[in-house]
Amino acid sequence: MGKILVTGGTGFIGSHTCVSLINAGYEIVVMDNLCNSKVESLARVSLITGKNPRFYKTDLNDYKEMCQIFEDHKIDAVIHFAGLKAVGESVKLPLTYYHNNISGTINLLKVMEKYGCHKFIFSSSATVYGENNPVPYTEDMPTSATNPYGYTKVMIEQILKDVCTSNSDWKVISLRYFNPIGAHESGLMGENPNGIPNNLVPYIAQVALGKLDKLHVFGNDYDTPDGTGVRDYIHVMDLAEGHVAALKYANSVNGFEAINLGTGKGSSVLDVVKAYEKACGKKIPLEIVARRPGDIAESYADATKASEVLNWKATYSLEKMCTDSWNFTKQNPKGL
Ligand code: NAD
Ligand code: UD1
């Protein structure tokens, strides 16, 4: 069996997936340019698994160095996490986002074509369901976006479909993640955002630590049970296991397939606050403020396809996600 190349493997989801891949018996090679992560996360992977995967500090857009990885190893499949992911930043720096995410993916696909490697698992996002589809989201719904980050996901999915049409050797799975949170239960690995977090759970974690005063709840006048936004939070280790399941399934895929990775269950901002308070044993001070532009009321998956084709289901509760997030946060108050 050839090896699995994990791009963006020192990042949040990538590093957790490295643990699941190694535990499932795969031999992995990791590449990342470390623009949003530290190589320390691979040391943590080694600590947990007892294996030391080969690491390349390389940029996706560097054709020569990407070729070198394929020269050095027989790569059977690529799991492609590498990309920039901050929505607000993407509005300010659209060209940076399109160059990094889209050109970077095109470069990677060219290198894969050159070396005859055609199995590809892509990190897509629930953001491709846009603003107008009714929940729960099913994979056959039309895709759209509202910001450059979202467009990179929509466009890369289109590119992948076109590549599959051009050559029937390709086996491509686009995994549409809902809201990944939590951490490895050892507390050795977790989410490590730079600066003030944009996303709900990393923000709450900093409030629980005492580094931030209070949570700003973005609107309580949505058409949802308690008025706050509803999302499908999924434990990052469940998500990691979803990649192992997808890798197995990829052998029987012909062309392009999109698959949701979510729990199928929505939780409100206040549900998350309650679960986090229970996990950390502290009150999370909060203030209701205006809606965040671009936010939608509800987003959650129809998770039927993943259970049918991947034989995979999310298993961890919101309480466990918050317990593991807190465990990581208090063990690593300054991040990794
Ligand atoms: P992350 O930032 O922790 O990991 C991404 C990694 O890619 C980082 O380590 C970064 O250094 C690396 N990277 C970025 N550009 C690169 C380049 N040009 N060359 C080499 N490496 C590069 O983010 P994450 O949360 O682990 O997300 C992984 C993937 O999943 C991303 O594609 C993201 O868009 C997607 N995704 C994330 C979420 C989420 O909420 N975290 C949701 C849906 C989809
Ligand atoms: C984020 C990304 C989106 C990605 C999705 C899935 C942004 C703007 N969007 O969206 O592209 O596809 O994750 O991972 O980053 N909230 C607060 N206060 C806060 C932060 C968030 O009330 O300080 C609320 C939001 O209004 C929302 C919920 O918490 O209702 C979740 O927010 P967040 O964690 O940012 O995720 P998404 O908005 O789903």
C-alpha cells in the first residue's frame, strides 16, 4: 500500500486526522507551509501515536517541491486540508485567498496527475450551501457563496468535477464539514487560533480562561428556538474518523462525490454556552449584540449519506466537545 499525503497536516483538523490515520494503520507524509500552525502539533501527533511522520515545510504553490514529495514517496492518496480559512480576512484579501486556495489546489492536482495519483479527499465546507437552501442540507442542493473564502470552496469543487470528467481515473471525495470543535481527549492537541478568535468555541474558551471579558452573542432575534444562531457542531475526532472512512470508500468512487460530515443536530449559541459552563465549571459572561453580517439563522447537515456510504456517524456529544476543548485550553493556555 502506498502512503497518504496529508496537506495542511499540522493544522487543527489535519493534525487530529493524522492521529486517526496512523491509528488505522496508514503510513502518512505531511506537508504544510506553517502559515497558520506550528510544527509542534506533529510532535504531539508523535507523542500520542508513537510514530514520527515525515514532514515537508513546503508551499502548495511550489511545483518543484511538491514534485519532490511524490519523487520521495509512492503516494496512494492525498487528503487536502491546506488552505486559508478566515472569512473576514478573505473579504479584505481576496487575491491572497484565490491564489493560495485555488491556485494551490490546481498546482497540487497537476502534480498528482503527473505522478499518476488520482485519489483525492478535499476539505470542503457547509459554507457551500450558501444562504438560500432550507435545513437540513443535503448534498444535491445547489451551491453558492457569500464571500471569497466560500467561493474558493465552491470553485474548487467545480474544478474537481471538471478534472473527474476529463480523466475517469480520478476518485474524488469532497467532505463538507459542518462546525468542527473540541480537541483530542489527551489535551495534547486542539485548536490554536492566532489573535482574537472569530469562531464561537475558541472565543468562549478564551473567556473561560479569563483572557477575554465576555462573549458577544451575535443576535437573539433569529427565527430559532431561543433566537440565537443554530449550527451543527461536530467533534474534531469524529471528523478525523470520517476521513479514514472516506479513504476506504474512495476505492469504490468513480469521479466526484460530495459528502456532508456533521451530526445532523443543531445547537444554538446559548446551548453551547451552557455546555461549556458545565465543562469548565465557570459562568461565561455574555452580552447580546447585533447580528454578525453574513450570518444565517440555521445550518445543520442531513447526515444520511455519510452513514450510508461511509458507514460513519458522529458519536460525541456537545458536552464532550466542550470538555475536550476546555481540557486542551487549560493545559495549553498560551496555545501550542
Ligand atoms: P488550519 O488553518 O488549522 O489548517 C490549515 C493548514 O494549512 C495550516 O496548518 C496552514 O499553515 C496550512 N496552509 C495554508 N496554506 C498553505 C499553503 N499554501 N501551503 C501549505 N500549507 C498551507 O485550518 P483547519 O481548521 O484545520 O482547516 C483545514 C481545512 O478544512 C481548510 O481547508 C478549511 O478551509 C477547511 N474547513 C475548516 C473548517 C473549520 O471550521 N475549521 C470548516 C470547514 C472547512
Ligand atoms: C464559520 C465560518 C464558515 C464556515 C463554518 C463552518 C465565519 C464567519 N464563518 O461559520 O465559513 O463554513 O464556520 O466551520 O468564520 N457567534 C457568536 N459570537 C462569537 C462568535 C460566533 O455569537 O463571538 C455565533 C455566530 O453568530 C453563529 C455561531 O456562533 O451563530 C457559530 O459561529 P462560528 O463559530 O463563527 O461559525 P459559523 O458562523 O457557522
